[in-house]
Amino acid sequence: MATGPTIRTEAAKDQGSTREHSESLVPPLRIVDPHHHFFAPSLNPALHATLSSAGIRGDHLPSDHARDFSTSTGLEVVASVHVEALPDNAVDEVLLVEALASESAPETYGEANRASFVRAVVASCDLSAPDAAARLEALMAASPTRLRGVRWITNFAGALEPGEAAIVSRATWPRVAKDFSTDPDFEFGLGLLPRLGLSFDLQANPRQLPRWARVIARHPGLVVVLDHLGHPRGLGQGDAEHDAAELAAWRHGMTALAALPNVNVKLSMLGYAVPGWWADEGKEALVKGLVLETVERFGSERCMFASNWPVDSADGLVSAARLFSSYRTWVQDDPGMGPADQDLLFCGTAARVYRLGLDGCCW
């Protein structure tokens, strides 16, 4: 999720820069999207109060998602994974997604908001809570067939000072009042996940990654998915000193995690790493390099392209087709990546990690 974004409507997109234009992938691309969100603060403000406080404005429901990922754009979503979006009640969010993915959407949202493409759910759960085990059981009861894992955002760059805003002022996120990578209670909660058949989506800052690597090394049976490229922040904005320090920390942390075979990576949230990458050739080259470096470090069998939609659209990215067109161009330009690697990056790795029951879905 990005820095204080406003989710833009189609009308708002039409008023964007001259670089924004309709794009369609040729040939069409079949994908598994392992990271996207639904939310509707206007319809359910109590469920999305924290999300709204983080600067997320506007609704995004399956009808919006279908528009952005329609076959007319050249994208075919074979299956997807819905990932928590800072809900104020984790079970209620899961029940909403379950309802949207069922045969009939809730009357409040309408039949147009069916999300039958959602095959898996990653729910919100504070694993440091004293009742973490009970919370996990409640989530499993709410989603007995789709729940695959949990996420609790852990980005912490120091406590927020008076007047500071989460994410915007520093890389400390809402609901993160301490560094969970050093919290024994959180690690105890992590230990509950393998026996329940659940994975953990890890979102953390680059400087936290070595500590997380030490924690994860003690839990070899835990499937971990590192979100958003390891979360480097604000690169390519003209501050060479910041870029050098951020990239050094990122590479150190990513190397530590890559040594653990149970860690996988989502290649996503590029606008947080390099704001405006889609509108500048130099910035695009920078973010492309980060993506390909990550694939080289972890292997295509542990990497997956993801949309982080609609949050990634808040950076001004014109369309999901533009995003996936870039993904495909980058890997096709790399002589070391053949069709098998592309199948893993666009479908296979996500299908394996989230146990979607798909085989050879892209090619």
C-alpha cells in the first residue's frame, strides 16, 4: 500500500498527464494476481476507519476491479488472492470477501460485485496478541476454504512524533507501535501458523529484513511471502545519498532472506519504491533493475508478479495493463528468462505458494 494515496476514478484518470493512455496487451496475458484489495469506506466506514486514516480515499469493489482487469485490456485473471487492507475487524473483512466471492454478492453491493476469481484470502491478524490463537481460529471459521495465510504489517522506522503521519512522515505504518521483528510474542504467534496450514505475508522496511531473516530461520516449516519487493522507499527522486543507503540496506536484507528456502517474494508496489517510475525512462530502468535483481537473487520459482491494485494506481499509473505490460517486457528483454520462468512469475509461483490448484495456467 502506498504513501497517502487517493484511489482515482476513471474520470480522474482521464484528467492525468499526457503519458496516460489506454493500453492493451498483445498477445493477451493470463495471470494469477496474488495481491489486491477490496474496500468501500463510503459503504462501511467502521470497517475501513484505519484505512481512511492512512489516506486511502474512495471505494474499490469487484465491479471496479473487473473494469481495470477486463479482457479488453488484454489481461485475463485466472485466479487471485485478496490481501487484507488494514480492516478494523479482520473477521468482518474476511466475511465480506467471502460473500463477494460467493454465488451471490450481498444485496448492499449488488450482483455486479461478484468476485468469483478470488480463490484465496490473506487475512489480518496481530500475531502478538494474547488471543492470537483464538483470532486465527475465528478467521479459519469465517473462510474455511479460501483462507491461506495472514498478514500483519510490521513497517517500523521509530515511533511517530506529535504531528507526524503514518507512512507519510516516516516509514512507520498504522497500527505499528513497535518493531515486531524483535517481539517474542509475535514470534510465538508465527509459530502457530504452520500447524494450521497458514502462511505469513511479511511487509517490513529494508532495515528490518535481517532481523526478520533470523526469526524466520527458526521456523523452517513456515511459508513466508515477502510483500512488495522488500519495500525500498522513495528511490530515484534526486537524493543520491538516500538512494545509496536505502539500496545497501535493501540488498543486505534481501540477501539474508534469499538464503531461506521458505521465503518467497511479491514483485509489486513499485510506485512506493520508485515514485513515478511509469512516466520516466530513467526511473523505469531503476525499478526494472530492482525487479530483475530480486528474481536473480531468489529465482523465478520463488517470485511472483502482483498488482497491489488499486493502491498502485494511486501513484498515477494509468492502468493495470500498463503495469503488466511492463512486467512482461522486462522479463522478455532478459535473455536468461524463458517461457518456464515467465509462467512461474505470472502464475506458477503464486499458484504453488497459495495452493490454488492450478497447473500451467499461463502458457
